Amino acid sequence: MQVGHAVAQHAAENITKYLGKEMEVDYTGLLLIASAGYDPRNAQTICEKLGKISSESPLSDYLCTHPSGKK
């Protein structure tokens, strides 16, 4: 059972590190939005609108943070 505990702890650490990185990137994005003169409180609305962009749109590939292996 020691192996199970070790694996579970390792997985939890990886998830925590990943979430920490994602939060850091989001925070940096908000700083960039603000420094560009935009209100960072609108970031959620902007992201929601961008999320509605059709996968057929040329913007879809450009805005994708995790592109598929196909393109």
C-alpha cells in the first residue's frame, strides 16, 4: 500500500502545480489586459465571446491555447 500512497501524493502534487501555473498565467493575462488600457473586469465576458467562435473560423486556431495535433 505504500506505493498507492506515493502515487496518490504524486498525482495531487502535479495537480496542485498545474493549477498554480494556470492561476499564474490567468493573473498575468489580467495584468496585460489592464496595462493595455482595458478593464480586466471584462475578461470573463471577452473569454465567453471568444469561446463562441466557430471551430471553422481562422481565429479558432489562433486563440486556442491547447491546439490539436491535426493543425
